Amino acid sequence: MDPSQVAEAADLWAGTALGFDQHAEADLLLALRRGARLFPPLAQLLDQAQPVGLEVDDTHGMALFGSLATDLGGVGIEVLIPSAMTRTVRAAAHVEPPPGAGDQPPTFDLATVCELTWKATIDGEVVSDEELSALAASRRPLVRLRGSWVVVDPTVVAKLGRKDKISATDTLAAALGGTVTIEDEAVEITVGGAAAEFAERLRAASRPHELAEPDGLVATLRPYQRRGVAWLSEMVKIGLGGVLADDMGLGKTIQLIALHLHRLEVSTGPTLVICPASLVGNWQRELARFAPSMQVHRYHGPQRSLKNLNRGDFVITTYGILRRDSDQLAQHVWGIVVADEAQQVKNPYSSTAKALRRIPAEARIAMTGTPVENRMTELWALLDWTTPGLLGSLDSFRRTIAIPVERDRDALTTERFARLLSPFLLRRRKDDPEIAPELPPKTETDHPVTLSSEQAGLYRAVVEEILESIERAEGMARRGLVLKLLTALKQICNHPAQYLRQPGPLASRSGKLELFEELVTAITDAGDSTLVFTQYVKMGELLITRLAELGIPAQFLQGSLSLRARSEMVDKFQAGEFPVFIVSLKAGGIGLNLTRATHVVHYDRWWNPAVENQASDRAWRIGQDRPVQVHRLISDGTIEDRIATVLNQKQALAEAVVSGGEAWLTELSTAELGDLVRLGTEDS
């Protein structure tokens, strides 16, 4: 409301109110008549020749704080509440651990059930017991307290003085975030006693000092790695897990090795690392290099056994073995269980995630270089494994955190969640000059290529044929056809022989292959090595065939190879025995150390930028001392080109792609899909 249009009624009748016309008095009387139908006390004013005001009791006054004010506004009477009357009695909570037994002081751990006591507050100040008794005795919604009027909600009064029970994880979340969700309501909370001390210890762990290299580690850690080991050590010491989320290539593996060595004297059991099959060899190499005296067991293959394990041993296994042998693994008490590339268990309902939760451990650590790849509910899955119960149930987390942050962009909830999360997730980035100042630059280039006439003809024919079928289909059948279309178009963009399932010929049929040949030939002639990623095994085989025709030595790492064969390939490439290493994106896009390469080629596009970045970081990581060039081959005017534009320019859609891969494309209308997939030279 415009302040210049507000005046005392007495001034209006006296003619001293400014800014009102000759109809103002009549308008006032008419408004009061309309308002009296909704709020009967106003009828008293109509008995006065020049009404200026009236007194109302608490009940009628309280009614003006509710929907009545909106109703009166609809008939021309706006209700203005003085700020002094908008003070409200609120319920706040205080949590303490239960008293200690006998003369022992109270203690706190994750098994503690704490006591929550409700207190009344006004403007953040606690209401005394005497004032609280007066509030309860008045049984009125509007009372005079501390020299002013305050609003009293009966549901708030009902809570006061009540004592409830609260879990240790909820207490910890409250201590870190300042609020806790009770009965679907965010409640301000204070935490005292041993619980507050525990929370402060946790905060201190998130500001770690540098821990010196442990005995047995044949390496000099960087300062940020020493801080990482110190943080991990503190989290394990106080019985909590955590997520080590350093960028790819910053040495998460060596930090875990150092942690194991640091805890040899105090650990209750061996360390178990669970990783993708392609990383078993990498873990073995890193352990042999940095901790040669350590007893390492590879729990994999038909002869695998967990017999004769000692407390200080180190066991490596895969997610596949975890699913099959969860009973055997659960029979041992592990000091630490590590989930490497933990995005493998981001679905809490998967058989892998369920098997992982069965393994007992003193502490659990998740390792992932891409926490931002996941939806917030997937982040919940990681933290609910490392620190069960910290974020509450999945439904509660969705309702109180994920939706307000992701959909509503609620700044307060985002800040509160960040406070809660920060002690449990440690993330350092490679582009921070304080972390890895010696890391060489990385240059990324998108190379547009033109389809050959054969490719263009196939592309148009497939678009027309499958779009016509999509138009007639519904539900799951339609989604399946959309995915079939996307796959076919990507294969045609790669090479007609891939789509047509032909062994050849390969030369002069694909614009993308021709540019690839030029790139790889120039790189090899310069004495450099190239890492090539494709998501298709068939395309990898075709590239191997074509490079052999050109006389360029190359090998192909893909999922059907044994762990030994994969490890031998990696070692040979790192030793410079062949210059071009073609890697299936799913089989080798994570965890491998391939710093021999100074060029990375993404032959085909993955709709998830985080996956591509992970793959590129096989070469751009600690240990790389030369600049790295990343090349993305994009067929001009095609689905590849348009998706690249979406990923680069439309962040909202890019986030959808990151979260859901190609699934979002299946929900497009046929017209929208047609605009996306038709060749750029065609009319849409």
C-alpha cells in the first residue's frame, strides 16, 4: 500500500487528511457496511455519524490475523497489523544426551538415543517458565506479554514442556544444520552436552591438519593429500564414514593406502576395497608401488578365498563378486570398507547397494570423482551408506531437501544442507591452483565433420522410417523406438559399416573417420600418444581394423577382456609400446591412469558430460607433465550437433541429461523429436 494513502479516520472527518477526494467519506461508510457482513464488530461504527475506531476483544482481534483479513480486502478494507502485534510464540527444541550412569558424565555416539525438550521462544529469546505458565493459563490466542501483544498458536503451546526421543543421527544433523524436521516441519534446535562436543569434533575434522606420511608408504604426499588422510583418519576414529570426492587424478587411491597404513596399529580388521573390475589391476599396481610391504589379497577368480586374513591386510574385490559373495564377505568384520567409483551404488534399491549394506565395518568410505553427476537422491544413497540415518529416510529427504533445492531453488534450504553435508564430503578440484599447481593445461576442441553422401542418405531414410513408427506408437513401445532411433543415428554418424554391421570397406565412407585418420596420423607422426573413447564395441573394432590398414599400432580395451589382459594393455601403453589406445567408455572411462596420452579423442558423444570428463581425466591427472588436448568429433547438422548445443547452452536441459542420460529424449513430442534429429539442411 502507498503510505501517502493512509490517514487516521479522525483526520479524514476533520478535513486535514491530504490526498483524498470529496468521495472519501462516503467510500469509507460504504466499505464499513460491506465489511460488517463479514466482521460483525464493524456494525458498531455504522451507529456513529463520524466513525473513527472501536475496541475489540482478543477473540475478534485474533480473527484479523487469519483468512478474514483476505476476505475484508476483497470488499475494500485492507487490514494492517502493527509490527508490535506480529510477534509470535514459537516452539524451539533443545537436545541433550541422557545422563551418564552413576558418576559418569554423559557420552554420545551413533547408538545414543537423546532427549528432546520443547521450549517457547519470542523473537529467538526463550520464554521463562513463569511466562509459559501465564500463556497456558490464559487460553487466549492473543495475549499481552513483555509489554506488547503476541500471537499464541494452541498447537505450539501443546508441545511445550513435552519430552521426545530423537536418534543420534538426527541430533548430529540438527547440531550441524541448526534445524531438524519433526512432524514434517523444520524446527529450530539447539544441541548441548556431549552431543555438541561430538559435533564440534566433527567440524574440526572437516578442517584437518596435515598428517605426516605413515611408515611403509613409499611416497611423498602433497599437502592437500596429507589433509585428506587426516580427515579420513578423524572420520574413521569417531566412527563415521565419509565421501572422498576429489577430482579425478588427484590421488584418492594413495590417500586410502596412506589411511590404511596409518591405522595399522588401531584397526579392528582388514581393509576391503570394492571397485569396478577394470580397476582391480590399477589398485594392485598402486599398492605394489606405494606400499610394497603390505599384504594384499585379490578376492577374484575361481580360486578366491578369504582364509588366513590378518588385521592389517588389504583385500580388493569387484562389485560383481560382492553381489555373488555377499554372505562370505559379511562373515568378516572389516576395519574399513571402501566403495571405489561409488556411483556404482547410487541406486539404493539395486542388488549391489543392498549387498554393500550387509558388509559390517568400523567405518565406510565412498570414493567418487563426480558427486555432481548424481541427482541429490543419489547423493543421499551414498551418504546413507557411509553414515546411515544422517539424512533421514529417502522420502523425507526428497520432501524437505531435494525438492526445495533442485526444483524450488530455496536458498535457505540449500545453505542448511551445505552445512550438514560439508563435514561428510571432502572435495578438491584440479583447477584450484593451490591443489595441483603443476598440472599442465587442458585444451578442449569440438571438431565439426560433414556426413558423407552415403551417411546422409542412410540418416534421412532412418529418420523418416522410425519417426513414422514413433507417431503411431505409445508408452513403452514409443520410448523403445525413440532409443532405437537415437542409437541408429549415432551409429550412422560414426560409420555406415557400424550401422549396417559390415566388416568393411572403411575408407572414404565416413566424414568422421576421415578426420579421425588425419588427427591420429598427425599425432603419431609427432611422437605423441592418443587415447580414443567410443561407447560401441563394434566401432572400436572397426577403428582397430582401419588403423592396422594405415600401419598405426593400436589396441582395444573393452569389457569382455580378462582383468589380466586389461592390466597388460595398460602397462604396455604406459610403457610406449603402442601409440593409440582405443577404450570402451564403460569399460575404461573410470579409474585408469593413462598419462602416456597427450591427446584424448571422443569418437562418439555420450549424452552425459560428466562421463566424458571422467574419461578425459584418464590422461589429465596427477603425473601428467605435458599439456593435454581433448578432441570431440561432432557430425554437423545431426543429432550429435544439436545435443552438443543443448549441453553447452541450456543448463537446465543439461542437468536433465546429466541425471537421466537419454531418457529425457524419449519424452519429447514427435514434432520436437523431428526437429532434433533431422539433418540441418532439411526443412523442419
